[in-house]
Amino acid sequence: MNNSLKQNFDNNTLNYDLNKYNWPEIVLELIRKKYKSVSSLETIHKTLTHKEIADVTAMVQREFLSEKWSIMLDNFAEEYIAPLLKGQKYLIKRQPTLNLVVPHQSKAGRRLPFHQGIFYDNGRGQGTIWMPLTECYDSNTMYIMDLEKSRDLTKQVIQEKWSVDEFEIHCIKHSFPVVLSPGQTHLFAQEHIHGNVENQTEITRMAIDWHILIEGEEYHRRYPAAFFRLPGDYVQTQSIDSDKNFICYMSNNSEIDKNIGKHAQRCVIEHYVNGNEIHHNGYQFENEYLTHLPIFEHLLDRNIDGIIVFSLYSIPDRLLRKAIEQNIEVHFANEYMSIKSENDLSKILVYKNFAVSKKGMLDFEK
């Protein structure tokens, strides 16, 4: 594990200026734009149905993608997180998560099982910033385990193939509740096992969960540019001329897409296409095992304006450079980015080279 994470993200508490970063007030104001009956975050379950609460979660998380929120998180990270990293560069989670735990949440099927970040595609180069918006205590809060015990239990659940119930019994036995108030955050790493127990208090617990990724460290399957962004990189897709001549392209020849079926790739591409009102002329498929992507290169010599692909990690750098030379824009649906110029390519190369998928064996693989 990175030394800065060892020192500062091993179940550490960080205090911050709540007057300057009043996340609870900002989130409540956002919710009240649609649900005016909500008077407090702690009592939201008394006003809204479970379906409406799910809508609130989705609505707030969409707002997290906005430039306004990105700037606030960048400022917070620069003031409070950057000093912990001792000059190391970092990326920030593009869309933070809103954790919302209502009283007796299992009745609504809302229980979050115990897990560690590695189980959720996170890499060991990430630090988690868990920022409560309400009072967190007793059974409404997150329960978490120390690092060494987490590693031991991870080995056991894998080797002994425990059921969910068996795993949870051990997790509850060895974890502790995180007791915090707004104005505090809990910092932990990806190998820490954590989860929720049944909320038997009478208040809803709400928290914002976001991550940083340190340069040169592991991202596992949380790719930079898609899951993470550079500080200051708020706007993903540039303006698109929908009258241009576009074609969609899919391949299974890179690390990111070799195990992603065509239908799944098509869903991501169509989401991008529909969201940007792009009219395209159909799909072109690369021949599998031809990792030099001859069909993509052939498209660069055709009379088209742009190509929409699954991911920027699907296309090698030499072909991205050739696309610029041929004045063909390439759009990356998974990252909501595009490349039209050398400046675009420079930013994409920063993302591609920022970190690594894996640096060595995980503790439970040894």
C-alpha cells in the first residue's frame, strides 16, 4: 500500500470547516427543490416513500457530476486531502456516491452487505473519503474493521466459501461503528472491510462517499477518465455537430473490452449517442484477435467525420494520432470524452498513463 494511504487512510478521522463546506445544507437545499416537504435529512424517511428516497439518491448523484460540485470537491481535496499525500498527484472520483440508510432499511431491501473495496473493482491505490451529512452513531452508521483483520477475513471468506450470513457474523464481531458528526470525515483504504448493520435508530443516516487515486498506483477496474477525473477537468464531451457523418465501432482486442460482449458495448455507445443526439450510419466490428485494429485504421481512410467507440482504452495511441492527422474526431462513450486536437490527445495520454491496473499480488492471493 502507498505510504500516504498507510499513514492517513487507516481508519483516520479528518476534521474540516463545516461553515466553508456545508455539505448537509447544500444537499438538503437540492432535495427541497423537488420535495419541499423534506425538512431535514435525518427525518426524510418520515416524509418520502422508499421509491421517492431512491429518486432522491439518483437525483443528488446526478448533481454530483455538475461543474459546481466538481469545483467544490476539488477545493476540498486541495485544502484537506492534498497535504496528506505529500505532493503526490491524484485524481478524483468523477461521480461521488450518496449513501442513504433509513431506519429498518432491510424491509425495503436497502441493506449494504459487508465488503471491501477490492470486491467492488477498486484498486489499492485509492483512498476513500466517507463524509457524513447527518449524525452517525450506533446502528445507523458504517461499521468497519482494522486493516490486518480485514485481510485475514478476506482470505477466509474466499478459501472457505462462506455464505453471506457466515461472513456477516464474523464482520460484525470484528468491526466497530464509525461515530462522526457533520464536519468530520472517515478516511480508509480499499482493503478495509466495511458495511451496514440494521439501522435501529430513528434517524436516517446520509453520507457522501468519494475516492482519490494516487499517481502510479493501482486502479484495478476503476479506469482513469471514466471513474476518475483530473482536478479541474469538469466538462467531458465537447460540443457535437449532429449533422456530421458518424459511424460506431466495437472491438474485443484490448484489456478493457476483450471480455465485454458486443451487446454490453452497444448499450454504452447508444446511451452516449442518444444523450448527445448523434445520428450515426450503423456499426462496424473489428475482427477479434487482430490487436492492431486494421478495420479501425481502414475507417480513418474513409469519408467519415467521426467514430464512436466504447472506450479510449480500446484504441492504441498511434491510431489516435492518425485520427487527428486525418481530421476525424473519435468519441469515447464510456468516458464521455472525445479527441479532436493535440490538446485532447495530451489529456487522454495523461489519463492512460496516470496509474496501473495492478502492481502485484493481492494479500489473499499470496
